[in-house]
Amino acid sequence: MGLFDSFRRKRNDDAEPAPHRGYFALHDGLGPDPDDDDDERFTAFRPDPRTPAYDDWDARLGHVDQAIESEERRRLPWWRPAYWRDRRKRWWAVRIVAAAIGVFILLVAWLAITAPLNKSLEPIAPPQITLLAADGTPIARNGAIVDEPVKIATLPPHVVEAFLAVEDRRFYSHWGIDPRGIARAAWTGYGGGSTITQQLAKFTFLTSEQTLTRKAREMLIAFWLESWLTKDEILERYLSNAYFGDNVYGLRAASLHFFYRRPENLTDSQAAMLAGLVQAPSRYNPVKHYERAERRMQTVVGAMVAAGYLTEAEAARIRPPALDVRTKSDLPTGTYFADWALPQARELAESGYERQTLTTTLDSRLQNVARQVTSRASLGGAQVALVAMRPNGEVVAMIGGTDYAKSPFNRATQAKRQPGSTFKLFVYLAALQNGWDPDDRIDNTEIVQGSYRPKNALGRYSESLLLREAFAQSSNVAAVRLYGEVGSEAVIQAARDLGVSSALAEGDPSLALGTNTMSLLELTAAYAGIAGNAFPVEPHAFVRPERSWWQKLMDGPDSLSGRQHEAMEAMLRQAVNSGTGRAAMLSVPNYGKTGTTQDNRDALFVGYAGEGEDRLVVGVWVGNDDNSPLGKVSGGTVPARIWRDFMRQAIGAAPAPRSNPTEQADPGGPVEPLDVPDGADIPMEDGSRLQIREGELIYSTDLNGEPFDVRLNEGGVRVDSERIEEARRRAEEIRREAEERAADVENF
């Protein structure tokens, strides 16, 4: 029986009232008052005044139940299924729309951060940079061939139509994504279905990975580009950044590279061939595969006919274009110094499409000296590295190995090897800073206690040595005892002050003997700090402006006291003149230290010579890449002799002219690697070749089709006179034949 069943029964005053079921009305009447004569609803029919308004009562109870249920659901955690159960459709719809709007806002914010529009205005590959030696000699070129962006308004219609026909025929009608193109690609299996907008999004903002995630991001960015850029702006950015092969990016650079013609002056055949390169630049490269490029050009012409840009008759008149390639891409571009200097050059170069020419600190004469002395050294198959710099850190010469072509790994900057006894510089410097004097004595007896027991070379020991003598003789036991006296922290701090940033083991007595690794460049820069008494020294490849007195006052370099610097130089000089570095001795003031690691795996000599601005700091390393022993080679043998031979030719010579990194223009012509070994074959821009054979320079070219060589050696210049005479004879015959043909034409 329901709640209101008792009210539905016929009223019977005599009948005994039904038993109560536990429900009570809150008031006497829930509906309108039937006794109210003014209420028109009861003029025709007046129900029993005791009958409640069921609908209103049910609605009120429903509101109460709903409020209770809502409060209970609100108290539930959001991850409980009951929290989401029995939600109304409108509730779900409102929140789904709100979530979609929130996701859209997040995507817009994400695109604004990760895909800024101005990124599509930048070249996708770094523009070409030409590096010059300090005297203006081109030493390397690196980077892509790019040029100024194109403008759609200035391009002939057939240039734009060629790209649209083959890449995106409905470019001006879609919103960044072409569903018909995607469907066609899925049905036929040909083409990727990507629009020009998608391609711009891909090579400007994304990688080339083939994943669904990358494709989804590509489509999203395409919508973004279409929303903020006009169609012409999108097409301009696409044409200005597309890759055309031969390390060439952008339509302007491509038209100049392949046809030596501005894009505004391209013919229909040239435009069709360039448009065909974008799909597979290497496969259709006309320089290497002209027949493939020609067939691809015909495909583009057919697409232009299908799109209505050309008639059949116009297409039939198009002939394959002739190439006019005047720039060579096979010039040698890599050297150890150039590879090291290039990241610094990128920071100095202005952003944009223009090619840059920067002047480095490299001294071409000193670089040639470095190449000569290292190539003549008796290395026995080992590798060699050399770094020469001025006390302010300007690197003037660098050798990173015996042959760059075989191994471009730079052992001067990239290799981390043990410095051996050259590290003792920091131990003795820490001692001087802690009050020791070069004439103080240090125990030189054999260490027989403790877990670490280093030995002196050849077992040479004595009761004691002066500090200067221990440094000159490179006593291992004296260095370890001195390390124990001054403490690990003092030694490490001395190294840090001089610019050493490599990891140094604290509390390890073997640190005194150079068991921690660092690069030769880092070690040489530390010695440069002593040479100029200004540290730390940061090696650099480009001239830096002089610092103002205020900058020097607020953030100037540190220096040693006069007494400490004089004492340190005295020990370095004694190490060369009467110590382990005697093989490096010069006729001018010289300072340095030898270094040999355990089992003769590394051999080093680092030092400086000269006075004032002519002072040079040079580090030399010899070793095997596999860290195998060098036999009898030590720091006082081959490295010391290389250092001496270099310094003899370098000291006293006029320094290379200094110039601002960006003040010189590219002089053109081929680069001169300067550190190529004998036997190198260097191509020149005019088709001739430069060869180095056993100290002889050979210039090979042709004269009127006849090849001949010009040889330069110690005996002077020598040419092949017979070949020159033959070339002259052929030239005379060609001239005579031309005159005869001209005469025949006149008579005709």
C-alpha cells in the first residue's frame, strides 16, 4: 500500500479509521484553499478540502532527496565511480564543453611557447660561415648555402605554379590539411598527403621521425600557421627554407646555385626542375643525376598541365635547362682549429640568411710551423696534439692529431688524458701560497709506509732537496710529501684558480702526480695564467674587445703576488735549463714542465717563452688513442723537442695583424686548411688542384685543354715547357681554324 493510498479510499464517517503507518502531514492542506471564493479554479468544481496537492508535495520531496544525494556525492572522492553515477546529460555536456575549451587554451599556450611564428622566418640550417686566419687567409667554410627569403609578389607565376602543381594543388583552398590528398595517398599508396603548410610545420618545428604523434603535432601546427599567417606568407616561408640538395636551402640559394640566376628570372623549365628536387633532393640532384632530374621535371610539367597552369602545346615546348653551377661544394672545410672555433663563431654570427665571414686568432704562419714540426717528429705511430696561445687565451695554432682526414677527433680539446707531472705546477704553487720558499727543503727519501708508495724515476732518491730542485728533477716522493704538507684543498683550489674545471679527487695523494684527467687545452690555459700572471684564462678563437678599467676593477682577473710569481717562474725556468726539460732549452728565457704518466702512456711538455706581447704558451702531448704504452717516450724527449722546434721559429717573429672578428669580407677562393699532411690533394674553385708531395707544392691545371703542372720547391718554380708549347700550338690551330671559318662565311 502506498503512502497516499488511505486518501484515495471513499470517505466513511462510521468506519473505524485505518491504523496509522508512520507518516504525518506537515500541515493541514498542501493545495489551494477551496474555501477561497475568489479562486477561479474552484468555481466549477470544489474537491475535498482535505485532499493534498500531490504533485507539489512530490516535487518538494524530490528536491530534498536531490539535495541530500548531491551533498553525499560532493563528499565522495572524485575517483570513486559513485561520484560520476547518475549525472544528467546537461551536466555532462557543460563539463565536456568546458574541458574542450580548457584543452584548446592549453594547446594554444603550448604552441605559442614551442612553435613561435618567428621561428619559421629563420633558416632551418645554419648559414655558411667562412673562417679567416688573422692575416685574412680563408681557413675553413662550414654551414648550409642559404640566401635571402623570396617574396611571392616578385616571383613569376610559372615559378609558384610549378611548386603548387607538384606539391599542393589545393593549397589556396584548404585549411592546412587536405583530406582529399590524404585519402588519395592512402588509396594509391603514393605521396604522403602532406600539404605545403604541413611540410613547413615539419621542417621548421619538428623532427623527421615517422610516428603518429609527430604527424598529429604536424597537423596541429599546420592549423596554427593557417590561423595566423596568410597563404602567401606560408608559401614564402616554405620556399625560403625548403631543401634542394647540395647543402642548399631556399629557392633563392637554389636558383643561384644550379642556374646562377635569381628566382625572379627563372624560366619555366628551370622552375619545373627546381620544383621537382624538393621531393628527393639527393636522388634528383641535377649535378650528379641529370637524367633523373630531367624525368622528374617532366613529371612536374605534366602536373602543371593537369592543374590547368599550362596547355599541352606550352608543355611540349619546354626543354630541359642547362646547368650553370659556379660554386663548388667539395672544398676542404674541416680542420681541428675550425671545428673547435665553429661553435664560438655561431654565437658571434648574426642570425638570418646571410653568409658570415669571421676573422679568428689563428696565425697562419704559426699553424704551418706547428704542422711541420709535428709531422717531422719521431712519433712511432703515436698521435700528437699541440696548442699554442697567447697569455690572454688567444689560440694561434692547434694540431689535434696526425691526420684530420683519417681522424677528426681533436686530441687537443676533446681528449681527456692524465697530465702527469705537469700537474705538479699546482702543488708547488699551493706551497708558495702557504708560505713555502723555493729554497726550503723537502724530504726526498723513498716512501716505505702507508698504502700509497710512489717511486721516483730510475730509483733516484736523496736525503732531501730544495723545493726548486725537487720541481726541476720532477721528484714524485717530494711532490706527494708536499701535497701532504699543504693539504688536498689547497692544491685543488690552486688548480681551480688557474681555470681547471675537470674533476679532481679530494684527499687522494696520487692527485699530486697528475692522475686525474683533463684536456691539453685546459692544461695549457692554466700555464698561460702563470705566463701572464692573470687568471683564469679562457681559451678563445676570436679577438675580444679590451675591457674597461671599471670592468677590470669590478671583475678583473686574479694574480699572484710579485714574490710568488717570481718564485714560480724561477722553478719553471730551472726545470727547463737544468731539469727534466733540458731538451726544450732555448737561447731566450724559457719556462716549462715535463709530464709522463704511468708506464709512459702519456708524454707532455707545457711551457712558455719570450717576453711581453711576444710570449707564447705551448702545450704538446704525445700518446696512443688506445692508451697503450709509448715505450721509451717521455715528456722530456719527443714532446720537449717538438716544443723547442716550434718555439725556435715562433719566438721573435712579428705577430699576425689583429682585427675584429666581423670586419673583413670573404676574400673568396678556396680555403687553406694549413694543417693538411703531405700527400694532400686540395681542389680549387676553377677546377685546378693543389697537391703537396714530399715537400713540393704542385699546382695542376690545364691550358686550352692540355694539362700541365707548376711545381714549387726549394729549387724554385719549375713548369713543363713541352706541355705549355703544345697548348700554345693547339691554341694557334684553334685561332687559325676560327679565322678560316669566318672567311668562308664572308665569301658565302
